[in-house]
Amino acid sequence: MAEGAAEPSAAEFNDLVRDWIAATGAEHVVIQGEGDPLAAADVVVETLSLAQGSGAKFRLNTLGCDIRYIGTVWRRRGGMLEEVVFAALPLVETVSVFLPAADAETYDELLEPREPGAFDDACAFIKRASMVVDVEVTAVDRPDVDVAQVEALAKSLGAAQFRTRSWLGD
């Protein structure tokens, strides 16, 4: 998208999903953004609602963090982000949460979240989402992260799957 261009609406995303499925026969659609798609949760939720019956199976890729920051923005606008997002999760097949570390200090060093408590928010998000939908947790297999600890944490929070991504980009 060109810098300064208007963000697409849910109706425009719905049209893209339906056009994509019609043109390719694909069934799977991944929702992710340049940042966290939950920053535009209202558009994501409306798109999921509009796309019902399209034949698409959705995966939501998220950090599950900065929920506190995003939630604060939503509350200022008179809404409750958490309730809107969690009410829409049954419309996705899988939620994939990137959890880069098993402790708050390392997490904060790696992601530099805008608000304190993002690690706790991400863990709470995984736990709550796991009660509604299959959750996959991913981590990067990097030398300064104990991936086994991240996996153990993810499983303890209810994640159905855990996957590592390569630090080297292969």
C-alpha cells in the first residue's frame, strides 16, 4: 500500500478474499499486517464476519501483545477490544501467536513493546484464545533464546501447536 493511502475497509478485504478464492480455488487466507492486525481489530472482525460463507479458512497471525495499548485506544473510542476480538475468534481456524521468549525481560528486549506488561498480555491472550480456537505459538530459534522454555510455556498456556522459525532465514 502506498504511503499515506487510506487503509482498506472490511468490505474491500472481503471482496479481495472472495476474488482470491474464486480465482485460485485456494481455501486458506492468512490475516496479518505490517504491524499487528489486532491494531485494526474492528476491520479484521468485520472482514471475518462478511467473509463467512466464502469457503475461506482463516489463520490470524498476531503478536498477542500490546493488547493493553490497543485496548486503551479502543476504550477511548468507547469499545472493548478484548470482547470484540474474542467473540470473533470462532470465525478463524487457527490463531498463530509469535512468542519470542519465555520471560518478560527477554521478551521486552526483543520486541520493545510500547507498554509495560506486553509479555503478560501475550501469555493471557494465548491462554484465553486457546479456550476458543486452535492456537499455534511460534518462536525464532535464535542463540539468545531457550526455545524449549518457550515451547513449555506455550503448551502450559494451552497452545495446541508449537513451531520454530529459523534464525538464519532458510
